[in-house]
Amino acid sequence: MTGSPVRRAGRRFDLIAFDWDGTLFDSTGLITRCIQNACRDLGVRVPSDEQASYVIGLGLRDALMHAAPDVPAERYPELGNAYRKHYFASQHEVLLFDGTLQMLQALKARNHLLAVATGKSRRGLDEALSTTTLHGVFDATRTADETASKPDPRMLHELMAELGTSAQRSLMIGDTTHDLQLAANAGMPAVAVSFGAHGHESFAAFEPLYVAHSTHELRDWLARHG
């Protein structure tokens, strides 16, 4: 999709880009367990819940390098395969946060362009979209295995170029400091949510426009200020 988006009077943002895990999809606990189980499979040190959840949002290789720094580099493909085995076996157990679909539908009705900027793989995102009735809701998506991992701003630059928007008319929404740093690196304002992987006390340094403590709070803020 190219060209200038339709603008509506009183609307601040043409494009709203969402992180996926921990922002739209209630998957933080699952990802944490899968990282830990993958480490157990390889017989290496198992990261704590805090260590494993901190890396959510990064591309898989970057995430595993941070969560399991003692693993030799040549074993990261093996560790990644173990993670994927556990994740795809259990992903059906988690769902969108309550109210997410209604929030996205309301944004579409206001003619916002919607995108996903995620550390997931393309396969992982496509499978999640196909199982959560969201196919076709998003105008564009980017995953870490097809562009640079967060917080490199390339995925947001690519989304803005594809959809014909500027950083000033775009908004990034995420649950981690990786998402907020991504937005800052792209020159884009951001909103944080506190119900995902990172605690809200870590967000202040990035000066998000707002911190939402539930999807319903996020929907209300976007209706007033988006």
C-alpha cells in the first residue's frame, strides 16, 4: 500500500504501530516458559522469570543471546529450534488481551492505518494472526527475521515508507523498553502498556505520551488523543 493516507479532522496519528507479544497478545508467560524450557532441553543454565521476560520483543537470536549468555554461539540455532518447538506446541493456549479486537475495530473505523512491529518471526506472526481472527485487520506488518531487530528503527522506517506516513503522524505502542527505544530511534512518539513484559517503572526515561494499565485504558486514550 502506498500514497498518502486519508486524514480525518482532529486525528493526531495516521499510523498506529503495535508490538505484538505482551501488547496485543497475552503471551508473556508462555514466551518466558518456552525460553526456560529450551535452556533445560540443552542442559544449560535456566534464566529466571525476570531474565527471560526482559528479552521479549527482541528478535529470537538477540533474545536468546541475552537470556542465555553462557551458551556457545554455535549452539544458538539448536536453542532457537528448541524454543520454537515449545512455542508452537503451546501457542493455542494464549489469546488476545480482553478488548483488543474491539479497540482495533474502533481505530479502523476512524481510518487509522494499523501495523505490527514485532520481534516474532514471520511464521510465528502469521500463525498468530490466522488463529486470532485478525487476518486483514493490519495494513502492514514487520517481523524481526525479515528486517533488523529492535531497537534498530528499520522496521518502523519500512512501515512508514510502505504506508506513506511520517514519524510525526505515527505512533508506536508497546510493552517493553525495547519498543520505546525503537520509537525514539525512529523519531516517533510512543505509548507504553504496563501489562506486558516490562514494569512501568522502567518507562519514564523514554517519556512515553501515556502509560496504559489495561487495554480498556489504552482504547480510551486512543479515542481521545489518537
